[in-house]
Amino acid sequence: MENWDDFQLLLALKRANTLRGAAKVLGVNHTTVSRRLHALNQRFSLDICMLSQGKVSFSELGLQLLSAAENMEACLAPHLSQINTSVKQLKQQINLSIPPAILQFVLLDELHEFQQNNPFLTLSINTTYALSDLEKSEADVVIRASHVPDEHLVGHRLFPISLGYFMHKDYLDKRTSESVSWITAGVAERPTWLLDTPYPTAPVSLSIEDLVLRHQAASEGLGMIRGAHYIARHFPNLIEFAPASEHYADLWILTHPTKKSLPNVKRLISFLLKTMRSKHILIDCAK
């Protein structure tokens, strides 16, 4: 068996244990997996895999081929990150991972300008609040809010994200202090920060996971929020009725040590540092 795709098929069948699951792992449809397995069985004139009640089992030959596939994968794995990095450099592509709200309210126009000034470079942006795995080349550069980033990453600490307590400008006009309520990210546990607010006993009436939509809901008069100044300033109906006693976290620009000297990574980080520092007062503007 000389085709790496065949080895990947066996690995997917082992991990998923069903044809449909293997199809999902490989990013193809069920019919394609079935056809490829049938062709593999015909090539050896023996069954590599058998199906019983929808589950996959391997023959003795299948187990030998699977062992070879696992050995090949183990040999290749340590080199995949460097291979992916080399491919992206040759393609002049760089991947940036960034929180959605930072892109929307702080860097959208600026990153477009960066791409316009570097037309040879394809900028791929992944918006997420999770920290992309730099070890697996899920991103080349990340912007993240963190108190302490992973020790093995390298980068630059910028400044904290200042917070405040916000409500619609007319929210209290027809309400007493006993009838106000909060909008938070979750309701599994009552946030401890509520104790530091002017309304520590007010109920949580609405839970919205999305950060920006919480600001939108407060702007519509649906409740009070703890929000970020850099987002709230884009909602004219919001007023800050009290400052928050603490910041959310520091913003960082990070990369992996093996990537820091790559020309495109250095170019993007330099641009981000200059741009973000020029916006310091927008993000950290606590009174």
C-alpha cells in the first residue's frame, strides 16, 4: 500500500469506528469512504475491514496495515508544524487569531489597510475568544486577553481592558432600584463581581453568551451589564452608571518561538504593536 490517503482512511476508520464517523474525520461523504474501502479490499483480494452492525473491525492484515499507518503518522507528526509554516511562507499567507469584538470595533479597517499595503500577502483571520493552538499552527499570531499567557509563547503585553457598568440612558426613568436586573454571560453561578456594583442584589434576568450582544441588549433597555468601554462607546444609548473596580485582563500579542523570526510574522506583529498602542486610550479608558 503506497498511497498515504489509504493509510489516512485506516486511521479514520480506527478512530471513528464507523463509516459515517470516518467520513466526518476525513471531510468527505459516507459514500466516498465506502467506495474507497471497497477498492482497498479488492486491491488485496482480502477484507481489510469488516462491518458488523455498522461498526468497523479489522482483519489480521488490516491490523498490520493500521500499525504501519500509526507508525507513519508518529514519524510525521513532529514535522507537521514546520511543514505547514513553510507552506504558508511560500504561499505568502499568515494566520491571525483575534477576539471577534477586537476585530469588529478596533482593528477591522486597520487590518484591511495592512493587507492593502502588503498585496503579496494573504491575511487569514480567525475570530475566536479561545486561544488558538500555536503548537499546531492553528495561527501564526494571536491577540488575546489574558492575565498570564502560556510560558512557552513569546510576545508583547499591551494594556488592560477597562470595564464599567452600563445601562440604557433612560433605564431608571420608570424603574425603582428594586425592579432593575442584570444581563450576564451565564446563569450557572451568580457572578461574584455583582457584589461590587451599586445593585449587588438585583437579579440576573437574561443570560447572553455573546459579548457584543450583551451590550446590544443593554442598549435596548433590557437590563444592566458589566461591559467594555471600547465596545460601549459604539452604542449611543448606553451610559456608564458606575466604574468597575477591576480590569478584565491584559491584551497580548503572541506567537510561537519558532515563528517569531519569520518575515511575515515580524511584519504583522510590528504593525499590530504600532496600531494597538495608538488605540490605548480607547481600550483602557477607566476614569
